[in-house]
Amino acid sequence: MTLAIIGGTGLTSLNGLEIERREMVHTPYGEPSGPITHGVLDGKPVMFLARHGYGHTIPPHKVNYRANIWALKHLNANWILAVAAVGGIAEDLSPGRLVFPDQIIDYTWYRDHTFFGENLSQVVHIDFTQPYDRGLRALLIESARAAGIDAVEQGTYGATQGPRLETAAEISRMARDGCSMVGMTGMPEVALARELELPYATCAVVANWAAGLHGQTVVAMSEIESTLRTGMTQVRKLLTELIHR
Ligand code: HPA
């Protein structure tokens, strides 16, 4: 069983990954964000893909989500763990914490969001009641507990278009909608994985309080970057546990 990790902002490479080879996959949907890295992490085979490119140059609305997911399926990934930076909306989602969302609301627009848009012999509507894979979420929760990581075990991810951050009013609306975190890459990634029947879960790292919360007047990228550096150390600990389950 091979785990594929899609690394987001703050995780363009995986500490401790023994790289075996990099493979560029040409897909019917164009090029993925970069070559897929095949390697060994703590003795287990894994694949790794940097969502924004290895040089972090592809903004969230330009990521070729279809090519990324198709490529991982093509290479026989069995699970996808997405690592993503988010802004915290709920009280308990303070900067630095890890959170495993169980729901998502899509506020993105004009992204290529389906494999079932053309050349169909029949219209396809996937079930998406529970967008994240239950089994993989359960493993994440167990792994975090075993590693002594105080993760938030559920929450609703609000996926915004970006690349700009949100207004304070947009965050108030998202809070009223029931979002506990905000990020820019959760959709269509998770839906595309479901369309290809690839079990997918997200480990989100809270990088900052979302716009306008807790008396904040601006969201500082410098703060986001330093919080993510420490958050990713936790992600790495979590992966060590997850990989052996
Ligand atoms: N908003 C959207 N995406 C994000 C944020 C945010 O505040 N922080 C990290 N990714």
C-alpha cells in the first residue's frame, strides 16, 4: 500500500525522505505541478508531490488539480494525504495547531473541478456526503494521539479562490456558514480524488488567525511562514506514526 503525500505551502520537500527517483507523468489533463518523487520514508515507500511546484511558484487557482490527482492514481497510489496551510476561524484553531477536517464548503470558482465534464457516455454524480476518507481520518487521529500531538480532530474547511487573503466580512460570513478554517486548495482536490475513488484526507496546519479575528488588522505573511515552519515539524512527527499503521 503506497501513501502519496501532497505537500502544500511550507512543505515543498519532505524531511528524511530518501529519494529514489522523480517521475514526470504526462496526463490527459496536462502537466502535474512537478515530477512525482518516489522514495522511502521511515522504511516505507511513499510518493510525494509539491502542490505549488518544488519552487513554490504555482498559485492555488493555477494548480492543475486534475493532472495531480490523475498522475497519483496512474502511479497506483492507494491513499492521498494532503498537507495544507489554513487560517483558523474557530476558537480552538489557534496558529500552530494541526486539524483534520471532516467537511468542506466550496467557495472557489472557475477551476477545472471534475473528470466527468466531457466525453461521457452517461452523466456521473459522485456521492460526497462525507468528503474525506473515514479510514484515513481515523488513522490520522490515532497517529496524532500516539505521537502526543494535540490535534483538532474535525472541522469544516472553507475553500476560497485566492490568491488574495479574505476580507474580515468574508471571514464573518464563513464563520456563520459553519467554517472552522479557511484555505485555498481544499477544492477541487478532495472531490477529484473521490471521483477517481482514491481515499483522501487532509492534515491542515493552522498558519494564522483568519482575517479580522482576535483584533488582528492585517494578516502578515512573515508570521504565516514562521508558524508553518514549526507546524511542519509536527506534521513530520505525525507522518512517522502514520506510515507504520
Ligand atoms: N486564508 C486562506 N488561506 C490560508 C490562510 C488564510 O488566512 N492562511 C493559510 N492559508
